[in-house]
Amino acid sequence: MRVLVVGSGGREHALAWKLAQSPVVEEVHAAPGNPGIAALGRCHPIRAEDGESLLELARTLPADLVVIGPEAPLVAGVADQLRRGGVAVFGPSAAAAQIEGSKGFAKDVMRATGVPFADTMSVARVPCVVKADGLTAGKGVFVCKTQEELDTALRAVKSYGEQFVIEELLEGEELSVFALVDGGSALALPESRDYSRVGDGDTGPNTGGMGSYSPVAELAAGQVAELVDTIHRPVVEELATRGTPFIGCLYAGLMLTAEGPRVLEFNCRFGDPETQVILPRLEGDFAEGLAAAASGDLGEVELEVGSTAAVTVALAAERYPMAGDAGSPITGVEAAEETGAVVFHHGTAMRDGQLVTSGGRILNVTGLGDSLEEARSRAYDACERISFPGVRFRRDIAAKAVNVAG
């Protein structure tokens, strides 16, 4: 099988890394890819939103499967262009991707199915959450506990467009639950927990994600599958009923409240950096699973979850999320990998043979172990070996889960 991964971040590096391990995958390609993916296969200088050029590339290779990583090309309809061109695609149509592209659409679907979600407030009053309605790469969410925070949020959310929603502020622990979907059925993947705020102790603005871990101890055996049955499947069935079947990864961001799980948001793709802790825990042939979903038949697919624990820490630019960094030399990646950690490239580039920064989040460092404590220790040990000017990372990823100081 020849696979083309669309995108250039840490999620896409993790997807390429896992796909390259499949015995049925002969070649891994990426567009545009990054230096980390280039070590696994061939990268092509084509933007993720350029459907016409991606179709030409997929035909030229030829690609047996295209896996679209980011949400923007999915919402823009790149999967539709490829499918119309006769290419097998793992990723939803533009119509189905509205489950992430429009908060209003998602709430309409959840109302129709009875899936519990954070209620919309008609009046802006604290405590509440202000969310931009469209795609914001995880940054257009503002938690408001004071009037000052609410006033700031209402001004800031306008930078993402005129449409926004105000939701009740739910209390509890957040959880990310993913499922492979073939248009009608859903196959649960390992759960994870991510860290959205830039600073230790969940302080500072929201980001695309500063770290994650898996497994999550609060869930008993089989509970993830139950969550997929009660939350993902009704949505999958509703989308199919509307004539917009969902094919790809359906990601539910949940809040585990005292009254039970409530949906904070749905996303139409793998999470970032959650993918970097989920995929190392998966056993079975991941490539065959994605191909089966793309062909509309997950019936025979089994992807067992191993006992390995995983912790990912994002290394970011000094001013992230307000600004990124470009051109600063990065050292220590090989030393970090020698510890046994997996380093996924997110915002990197090669310049005259030197790995340099090229974005906000630069690298994702994933530690693996027999326990969360071991995985966490390995992740941070590897992080300390990597350096670039202004490097910053949270020091409390999974700290609460293993009862240590951040």
C-alpha cells in the first residue's frame, strides 16, 4: 500500500510514523510534510488546502490511500475533491466536517440525537465560556470566571470572525475520546487527556495543545467503548440520516461532570497532541484500519490497546501562542531520541543542513513506559536534552495523574 499523509504538524508525523510500521505499507508520502516525516518517506511541497494539486499527486504516485490530518482542508472540501477523482480518502466530506467547522451545526446535530452537551447561554454572564464559531486551531476558546475576563474575551473573539457562541461553564475533568468511523459504524480508540492552556497550572491563553497523556485512570475497562456507543454513534447515525455520512476520525472533547459526560466540542480529525499518545498504544494494523474506514467497512477491524502508557510534552516558541519563531537552530533531538523517547516534529524546517524552528509549537516529545509515571519521567528527561532559543514547555503534564509536583 502506498499512503499519502496530508499536513505538516506533529499529528501528521505521528500518523506517518504509525503507518510506516504497517507490514502492508510499502511507501509513505506526505504533503507538505516536515523534516521528521522526511526520515520516513518522501515529502512533496504541496499545501494541505490545495485539493487540485493533491489529486494530481495522488494519481501520479499512485496513492492507495490519502489520510488528511488537519481540519482546515477537510472543512474546505479537499476530501470531496479527492473522492470525486477516484481516490480513497480517510477524512470526512466538507458537509460532515461541519461537525467541527460550525458550533451551531454541531449543537443542532446533538439536539437531534439527545447527546448531552454544554448548553448555550442567551446572555453573556459569568461564569461562562466564549467560543468562536469557526476553525481557530484550538485558540478561539475563552474561559471566563470574572467580568473582566468576559469583557476581554468578547473583544478577542471578534478577531476570529463575527460569529461566536456563549456556553455554560462546566465543572469536572476533561477527556478526549476518538473513534474511527466508516460512515455508519464507529471503532473506539484509546482515550487521552490534553492540556490546552499555555502555562503550568492551566494558566494563560488557550493554545493548540501543550501536552497530553494516555491512559486516563478515571475510566474503567470498557468505559471508552461505552462512551463511543452513547456519544459518537448517535452522531454518526444522524449524519448518515442527513445524507452526509462521516468517514474519518470523530473526536469528542468531553467534560466528566457530576451529572455524567457532556460534550464540549466535536472535531472532524485526530487530535494534536493527543494522536502522539494514542498511536503508540495501539496494537494491530493501523493502516488496514484507516483503509477499511475509507472503504466503508470497519466490520473486521480489530485494534487492541496495549498496556503501554504515553506522555507527550510540546516544546514551544518563547512567545507562543501570541507569536512563533522561525530560523532558530534546534539541537539535541538525537540525544532525546537516544533515551527511547519519540520526537515528533511540529514546527520545524531544514536550512543548510540544520534543523531550525518554523512555527509556534516546535516539537512534541513522547515518553513511553509501563506506567504513566515512567512515561512522564522519560518524556521530561528527553525534553531537557533539546534546546533552541526561548524554548518553553509546561512542566506539569500528567503531574496530577501520577501525584507529583509539576
